[in-house]
Amino acid sequence: MDLLLALGIASAAFILSAAVMSIAYLTFLRGCTLPCFRSRPLPTDAERGVADVPDPAAAADELPKAAVRRYAWPEVESLTGNFTATVIGEGGFSTVYLARLPGADSSLAAVKVLCTGERLHRAFLQELDVLRRLSHPRIVRLLGFCDDREEGVLVLEYVPNGSLQEKLHGGGGALPWARRMRIAFEVAGAVEYLHEGCGELPIVHGDVTAANVLLDNRLDPKLCDFGSAQAGFSSAVRSAGAMVGSPGYADPHYLRTGMVSKSMDVYGFGVLLLELITGLPAVISEEGRVLTAEMRPRLREADGSAWEVVDPRMGGEYDAAEAAAMAAVAARCIGVQPSLRPSMAGIRQIMREKVSSLLSAVDGGSDGKAE
């Protein structure tokens, strides 16, 4: 009897102990797992690199140099003089005003105000997202934005000497050969940075044109207008939105298939390079003759006679071997097969080898890497 009683007491103690351990274990699990199901708090403005007062330490991964300021709508009205400031750019979907920023330096800025519309607001948010990832000396810098209203606003670095399109085709003096090659080299560096150097997600600009290359006070280029840019397209992916690209620059393969890839930008750069070599615009006349269609057979037939396609306004002041090499690069860039086009890094390497003397003659310049 005593033995049975002892066994019963021992069994009861074991069961009680097991129950206590189970309760403790469940309590421990609950403490570990429940936080996983709690909704995470939204990041603050400072954590997302947005602040009323710029904080250089905020969002270091996205903006290595400085945070981007969020402007309220009344501040935008003040910057633009209630939208009466000088208009320095205007298109079908936006107006760009010249503004002077408040502060000690009173620096100038370009305030881009988009038109209203759901699709345009989505495009604004996409452009804003891309610009906040970028920091490169040959890409126009984002200084701030306003998303209070449907009209998205971007506050951008002001670049004073207009666009490359205006400089090439506006009737002024001809750019010298060395400067043209320097511009091509630096634009190629900016696009290479988008494709390879701006983080985990490559970016396709989608509209590399002479109009989207601005010139600073030293006539060094800065790539702008990221309204068509898309992030994450390291290989060809069908675009879900409307077709992008400017007349004369749009990749025919993209227009046929809707497939977005880095080769689109290579094609656009090839057209731009042809403009720099020939002095002709991407669309030559009112009849819509396209530069690539005009030049492709001539590039094949030139066979070293590059002088036949070089801008005559330079009066023969260029290196024929360099012109032939650059014409060959342009021909590869505008090739029918995207897979056979060179990479931007490859283009820059060819330029280093073929026009290095001219490149070194022009001071400064970037190495194609981020700031």
C-alpha cells in the first residue's frame, strides 16, 4: 500500500511538473513569436531621408551626400513667386521654373512642377524614387520635392548652360571635337553608373537624348529627366506601362517587343554619339527622316573615311582616326540586335584607348562612379 501511495504521489508530482514546464514554455514562445505578428511602425521622415530641415546623416545608404528636403505647397508657391518666376523649361506634362533657394548661399534651383493626373502622379513618384537613389557628378541632383498635392514637384540642381540639343542644333558656334568627345565620355559614365554602380538595383534611364543632357558653366554634361526611368531591370522585362522614348532615339527592338533593358540606353547613347559626330539632329527634317536610318548605311560604307560623316562646321579640326573609331562605336550601339550592342563600360574603355589624348587635354571629369 505504501508503495502504491508513493508511486501515486510521484506520478502526480511528475504531471504537475510537466504542466508547469509546458506553461512556461508556451509563455516563452508567446513572448518570442507575438512581436513577429505586430505591425511594424512606419519609418519616420528622417529614416526615409526626408526632413523639413536637411539632415546629412539621414538615409546614408540612399543619399550619401545629403538628405532631400520635403517642401510644403506654400513653400513651392514662395519659391516660384506663385508660379510667376522665369520659365526655363516647358513640356507637355511639366513646367520648370528658375528659383532661388532660401538660406545663406541663396543658390539657384530648377523647380519642376508636373501637371495633374493620376498617371502623371504615378510617374512623379517613380521619378522621385529613382532620383533619391542617385549620387553622381554627371547626374542632375535632387534637392527636394513636394507631394502635398496631385501636382508633384521636384526641386533640382540648376544647370546654367541649357541642353546639349540647344548647343548642337541651336545655331551657335560649333563645339570643338575634344569637347564633344568629353561630353560623350561623361554621359557614358553617368549611364554606366545607372546600369552598374548605383546600388543593388540597376536603373534603365529610358530616354537618353541630347535634350536630356544639360551643360554646366564649364560645358560638362549632367544627365536629367528620369520620368521614364525604371529600377531593377538588369535583364529584359516587358514594360507594364506606356511606351517610352523620344522620336529618333527610341530603340526599335523595344518598340516592337515592349522589352525594357539596358540596351535601350545603349541605343539612345549611340544616337547621341552620332549627333556629336555629325552635328545632325536625331530627326533630321519635317518629313521625319531619322538620323540612324540615314547614317547606318553610310557608316557601313565609310570603311575608315570618317570625314564623310563628321560635322563640317568643325572645319576639319578633328582627329580622323578618333572619328572613325567613334563612328564604329555608334554603329555598334544602334545595331539591330540588342545582345550585340556594347555595354556602357565597354564604350568608355574604347574611348579611353582611342581618344585618350583628347580626354586628358580637357581638365576634370568623372570616373563613372558615384560621388
